[in-house]
Amino acid sequence: MSAAVLIAAVVGGGVLLLMRRLFPRQKAVQLLQYPVDTMRGKTVIVTGANSGIGKAVAGELLKVHARVIMACRDLPSAEEAAQEIKKQAGPEQGEVVIKHLDLASLTSVRTFCDEIKDEESKIDVLINNAGVYQCPYTKTEDGFEMQFGVNHLGHFLLTHLLLDILKTSAPSRIIVVSSKLYKYGQINFDDLNSENNYDKAFCYSQSKLANLLFTLELARQLEGTGVTVNALTPGIVRTRLGRHVQIPLLAKPLFHLASLAFFKSPLEGAQTPLYLACSPEVEGVSGKCFANCKEEELMAKATDNQAAKKLWDISMRMVGLTD
């Protein structure tokens, strides 16, 4: 028993030291407050709205009277989340609609978009939030590496299929959730599906860099349409995104304590997407990336127009939008 305690203390101390070095304590996040009618009459799609940042964003939008479409793969979880955010929103609130969307299936994406175009007269905001993080090597229904397929290609097709309704709803906004971990990625154009070599951390970073390059090229193509697109990096947030990360059993309690001390809550992580969805300050702003509700300067590889166009063309073929 004493040996186990000693090992736990050593491992836990190491974890805490590492966390302190990697994620220094941030200043307290100021929670945004908008007038209760800010989003009245506006329809917002949030992918992955059943947990984490997506759930927190959906809840805050509900409070300002938005019609929130929760686009989720896990419908029972979405139903439970919807009940929770409706209860927290109080008596005066917007409307919640739950729809099935599996970003690992292009068929599911197309079905979802067909239903949206049939049932909704307009879409004011699309928040591409859902994602997977450092999962074991698996492929989507269509044969894509899971992280690239869900984080980039699924949202790529989703956005394309909703562009017409977004344009007729203009001024409208598209919001893409990326990650600061894009810094550690490159677009491996020779092996986008990582069939020759799979590094789960690299593949996540690659997918997040793809989000930024997609935002860059989409903003260029949407100039003059009244539709804006911006990306964001939410920081390190306590969500289920890291469920595939293996943490030693003895270190888990200490890791949990460290996450409480150093990570943002989902509500804190939701502030920047909420800002981009609601704030008049970003009306007409497009092609940028934000962190903590302020524009963020990106590395050169995330602002490479040539790479963005190349990725765009390849993605168009991969999802079947061009031959």
C-alpha cells in the first residue's frame, strides 16, 4: 500500500508540474452578457451540442431567445442535454430542436442538410463545433481517417450544403472551432488518411490546421455575399473531447484536480463562439481567428493561401462535390 501511495504521489506530482508548465493559470474569464432579445428570431445550428462547449453555447443562445438546432450523433444524450439547458435557461427562452447528425457519415450529413432545407426558412448562424480528439486509428463510414474525416471533411460538406440557405439568410455567420494545437500539425497531402503512418496527436493537429485553412479559403469565396466565416481557438477546456487519452490509473484523481485548477469550464470555453455568434462587433468581419473574444495572430502555415486552395480542391473531391 505504501509503495502504491508513493508511486501515486510521484506520478501525481509530475502531472501537476507538467500541467503548470503547459497550462499556466489564466486570468478569470469574463462571462459575456447580452440583452435577452439579442438572438430573437434567429436560427443557429450547433454541431456536437450535447456536451462540452457545444452544450454550453446552446444553453447561452437559448437564454437570448435563439432557435437552437442541436445537431448531434447521440440522440439520447442530446435529449438529456436539451432538458438540462432548457431548465437552466428559465421561463423566458428560445426554442430547441434536436436533429441527428453523424459527421463520420457523408450520407448522414446530406440527410441532415436536406431536412434543414426542407424544414427551415433560414439559418443565421452555423457553429461547426463537434470533433474527435486523438482517437485510436479508425475510419469513417466513407473510409477517411476519423479525425480528418469528422473534424474537417464532415464539416466541410455540411457547410457547403448549407451555403445557399446561409446566403439567402444574409447577413449570416459561420463559426469554425479549431485549436491551438494546429501549431503542431502539417497537411500531409501525400497521405491525408494516414494509411502509411498514424500518429494520433499529429492527425488531430492536422485536422485543426485544416479547419483554419478551410476558413481562410471559404472567406475568400464568400466575399460580397453577406456571409462571414471566422475560426476560433477555445483554449484548454474540461470536456469529454479527451476521453481517448490514456492517463495512468493512479494519476487520474490528481489529473482531475489539475484540470479544475488549470482548464476552462465549458461555459468559459463557450465565450468566444458565443461572441462570434452574437456580437455586433464582428459584423462583417471574415477570415479571421479569435481567442478569448479577440483576434488571434496565426502562424504562417495557417494563412497560406496556396495550401488553403489546394486543400479545398482535394476536399471537394473527397466528399464528392467534384469529380
